[in-house]
Amino acid sequence: MTATAAPTKGDLQQTTGQVVLVRPIGFGYDPETAASNGFQTQLPGVDATRNARDEFDRLVEALIGNGIGVAVLDPIDPKAPNAVFPNNWFSTHAPGLIVLYPMATASRRPERDVHLGEKLARLGFGVAETVDLGAWEQQGLILEGTGSMVLDRAARKAYAVWSPRTTRQALEHWCARMDFEPVGFQATVDGTANGQAVYHTNVLMGIGEAFAAVTLEAIPDAAERNGVKQHLEATNKEVIALSLAQMNAFAGNMLQLNGTQGPRILLSRRAHDSLSTVQRQALARHGELVPVAIPTIETLGGGSIRCMIAENFLPSGH
């Protein structure tokens, strides 16, 4: 893996001030996704649906309170236990493209809404095209959106951990179609070569305009670990190293957004509290930290704040 300078072709903005969320109407523990998600844990005796609704509302309030535009949708399958994580089944791209993704588990495929473009258009967003890659599932090609890929949109790089949720051929096909450079590598929950794969890349790392918070310790191969760091440094990112314990507290699952009063970095309260003072200070140079407590969603769902937020790069008429 050799780092290259960022290409100039098709540069795009890295962050947006508009997001899409999906209500957790049928939220609950999903044993099918838990098979490949080492971050999911059951919570006996907890009112998961009610807690998830309250946690979701706190996130919406935090986003709006920081001047970030929020479009809230209902899931097309109200029983879908993971619908609160929409960034896995779609992504948006300037100047008006929506991409729908092939999902690894049958329980998540009903989340994919082929009418998403029409719904967002009714909310005032410009949709020029929707590309549906769902048929890739029949070929065993899996790529779960910006969970599988952490995108450096300006540098046209797609970072991806190989896992049952992210297959090599799917990543290569997507990158060829979207004019991105694939940066694929292995990473495990415990950082050992034989450990369980980190199920989604956005648990391991988050990339902002000028920083990357990344769990290099989770990459067992030294050459791949150094290669990822070199790719980030070649695109002028300040690399903020996270520990395995911090990754398991969802510290890598953060997202930089554009608030009306400046950049904001959204992350969970658990993630925020796991960071050292030095790490918080480093991140604060790139945006005000906005922690939101979502313990039920994190524990039962195995995903955190970034997983709940689908960035909206579509042009707005508002």
C-alpha cells in the first residue's frame, strides 16, 4: 500500500451542514447482524424501543441546536431493527446523486428505500440520479455504504476494512464507478491477526476536513498500518491515534459537520468520555465537540452517532 498525493480531479467538499436520519421505530437487538458485529450486546429487561426513541430525539435536538439541517424519515419497514443506521444503505453525492447499497444480512435489506430520491426531492433537495447497487447482493458483492467506506471526498480516497460487510470486489467496482482510490486493509477488534474483523470501517476511523481519528492499533499488519497512516498524512490530515479501548467505546465513530456557528464534531457521550484531554484538545482545533448520550442504541445496535447520520450533499432549494 503506497500513499499517493491527492488527485485534483473532481474535488468535493468533505463536510456538509445537512443530514438525514431515520426514526428507530422497530429498534432492537438483531442476532443476524450480531454474527459479524462484535460491538452488539443484549440488554435484558430494557425497554429498547422507548430508550432508542429518546436517544434519537436527543441527537435530533443536538443537531438542530448546532445549526445543522435535519431531515427525519420513517423507515419503510417499521419492524427493521437497524433502521436507525441509514448511512449503511445509502449515500449522497454532489451534484445530485444517491447511491443505494448491497447489504450483507437479509434483516437489513428491507431498509433500502428505492423511493428515497422522491422523498428527499419533496423536501426541497435536488436529486438528479439514483444508482441502486442492491442487485450486487445476488453476486455476493457487499458494500454497506459509509459504514463500509470512510470517504475522503476531497482527496477521492475510500478507506475500507475487509469484513463480511465489505468485499474487495464491491469496493473496487464502486471506486472505479465513482472515481475514488480504494484503500483497503484488514483490522480486528483486538488488533491481532486472528481476531474478529472490525465489521464497519467507520467504527475504526473518522475523517474530517483536516483531521483523521483512527485506531491504528486495530490494524495487525505493520505495512498496512503504516500505509493507512501515510495515505492520511499525504492528504494533509492531522492523524489523531485512538486506542483499541477507545475504538470499543465508539471513539472512531465520529462525524464532522458544518454548523451555522462553525464546524461541529458529533460523537457519543461514551466516545467523548473515553478520550484523553490531549485528544479532545486536538479534535477541538477542528470543531466544537458535541457529545450525545445514546447507550441503548450503542449497546444493542452495535453502532454509534456516525452510524445514525447519513450526510446529505444534495443541493437544497431552501
